Amino acid sequence: MWDLVYVLSYILIIAFHHYLSFLYIIIGMAVYILTELSLGWIPISYGIGVIIIGILIALAIAISIWAGFIYTIEKKFQL
């Protein structure tokens, strides 16, 4: 019984995490950009370069967190 639970949890974690995490990153970045622009955290008068740098920093953080989760999952299941 526990072997079946182990296999099913493995499939759910790996399959959904790999495919949906990119969707989460895209949605999170869209919310990040809209929030910064609408609340005035990054005034548009600073130029598009500041916006691009902020996006790249947030994207780097999101990808590093995502890569850490993937590494942890693969290490746990010894892939």
C-alpha cells in the first residue's frame, strides 16, 4: 500500500512541479511588474532599463528557488 502512495506522490510532485512551476513564475512576474508600476515603486520616468533590471533580478531569484526545489526533490527520490 505504501509503495503505491510513494509512487503516486512521486509522479505528482515531479510531473506537476516541472510543468506548472514555469506557469507560476510567469504569473508571479506579471503580478510583480503590474504592482511595481501601479504603486509607483518604479516610476516610468526612470526609464525602461530600471524596469528590465528589476524583472531580471526577480526572475533570477524565482529560477534559483525553482532550481533548489528541483534539486531537493531529485535528491530525495535519488534520481
